[in-house]
Amino acid sequence: MTNYCFFNTVKAWGGGEKWHLEVASYLHKKGEKVLLVASPDSVLSRKAKERGIVVHTVRTSNLSFLNPIILFTLARLFKQFKVERLIMNSPRDLKCAGLAAHLIKLPKVIFRRGSDIAIKNTNLNRFLYQRVVHLVLVNSPATEKSLNANNVLLVDKNKIKLVPNGIDSSEFLGAPMRPVYTKKADEIVLCTLGRLVPQKNHEFLIDLAQELKKRRFNFKLLIGGSGPLESELKQKASALGVADSIVFSGFIERPKDLYCSGDIFVLPSLWEGFGYVLAEAGLCALPSVAFDISSNSQIIQDGKTGVLVPEQNHLLFADAVIKLSENDKIRNEMGEAAKRFVKNNFEAYQIFKKIEHAIM
């Protein structure tokens, strides 16, 4: 039996938090000793407790690594739990928990990186990646490429392991479903899911809605997720005269409820280390339209399971949406192809076995 500590103090719920919960749950079910350190009152903390995982809560900030009390408190926690494998997801956590682990010479420090934004070539990052971290898990070729984008020697290639994100298709598809929206006759329902933050680029979808309305396209856009930009996005929708075509559905506890309410999934993100939502939408037999950037092509087979368009081009994006909408047969075939592709390539059990082998 190995003692694992999953350390993620990000309060918001996103792909990284989902990854931590699912991998921690997998190991917990196998009988491994798992501790999850999370932010108080976070979604991750609540969900982990519901699954019977031991949770320790702590508040951290971007400067916590400068506080010796926090570092020694974490080091003591790791010693008490006899942690052998420490797994982190955010740069903030790497700085404080990673340094605490380094102080006590913890056997294996693992950083799971899910963003393809290039790492800054700073003295601190060089120390962390070269002296503290033993293994870097990446979820896509785009993320792997970003590691050494600013310094080809920042991360030793022998430390890098590529394992895509996994999704438990049986659990996901077997979960109960309650649609968040009831489709009206002759209406095409577009849906998207993600935190309302700049990276997710929901503003683009407001422009897309305006373009679709200009073309007299009968649609409804469901925007699932919450975040600091909600008020601003609603104001823009009103200003452009498309508020009646958009439903802000708020935080979605069960993503399947949103996907099964739609016909086409649309993703305007400016970057995605691995688009969990694309995989989830695919499992619900939805074709997707997204930008041809980052890792999107890892999940969307252009022209087979969805459509990839140039970044920020709302005209071509609108063309793709309308083309999929005009032919029910093609849209349904693409959706079924997406479902098969996700099940064949990202099935959780096989992915989690690879992750377990990598972090042992």
C-alpha cells in the first residue's frame, strides 16, 4: 500500500480539480491510503468527502511559499500521514507544497500540468522543476511542448510522462439526467460549459449569437458555468440584442444535464490543456465545433466527430454550426462517431492504470 497526497487548493471547480477527484477516487477504491488537501468550502473538498476520501483543508495564496509557518505546517502534515507520493496541479500549490515536501525529502513529488501556457523561465521555476519535482504528468502533446517553450532545459525530458485525461463512460452515461432546457420545435440548441473567465472566451459566443441571428437562424445557446464575468456577458448579450437567444444556466452540478439538452457543443476557449468538456459532450453523442488550437484536435476529429475552425473567426464558426444543423443525419452520425472515439481513446480505467503506473 502506498500513501498518496493529492494537493489542490484551487477553490473553483475546473478540469484540474476534476482530475484530482477522479484519480484520488480510483486509488481510494483500490484500497490505497489517500489524503486530499483542498481549500475549505471548495467543490473539490465537498465531492471528495462524499466519496469517503480523507480531506484536510488549508487556505493558501500565491505567496504562501514565503511563509515558513505554512511550509513547516505542511511538512508536518506530510510526515504525520507518511506521504510517499505528493501530486499537485497548480503552480501556486507547487510552490508551497512542493517546497514543504522538499524540506522533508519526500520520496516522489509529482506535478500534473494541464495547461499549455508556457512556463516562465524564472529562478524559482528552474529550482522547482529541476530540484523539487521528480515527475511531470502532462495531458496532451500541446501541454508537453509548453513545458520547455521558454527554456529548452527547464524540464528534463526523462521526467515527463504523457497520459491523456480519462473519463468513466459507464459512470457518466449511467448517471441520472434532468435536462436544463426543453427544446422548442425547429430549434437548434447549442451548449457550452466552463467557468465564466477570460480563458474560456464566452464573449466570442455572444458575437456568434449575433451573427447567427443576422442569418435568421433559429437557435438557443445554453451557457453552463459561473464566474466573475457573468454580469458583463449578460450586459453584452443585451447590448447586442441576443439576450432572448441565450440562457445562462449557472453552475452545472451534473454536466450530462447540459449536454443532453443540446444538439451541438460549442467551445470558444483560447486554450485547453485537455478539453474534458469535449470528451464529455462526445460521450453524449454531440458533435462539437471548436477552434483549431491547443489540444482540441486530440479530441475532435475534424469532419468526423466535429468541426475545427480558425481561432476567433465567428463567421466560419457560424458556417460550421449552420452546416451541422441543416443535416440531421450527418449531425447524428458525427455525434455517434464522437461517442465511439471518446470511449475507444479516453476510457477512464485504462487511463487511470497508466497514471497509477507512472506515479508509483
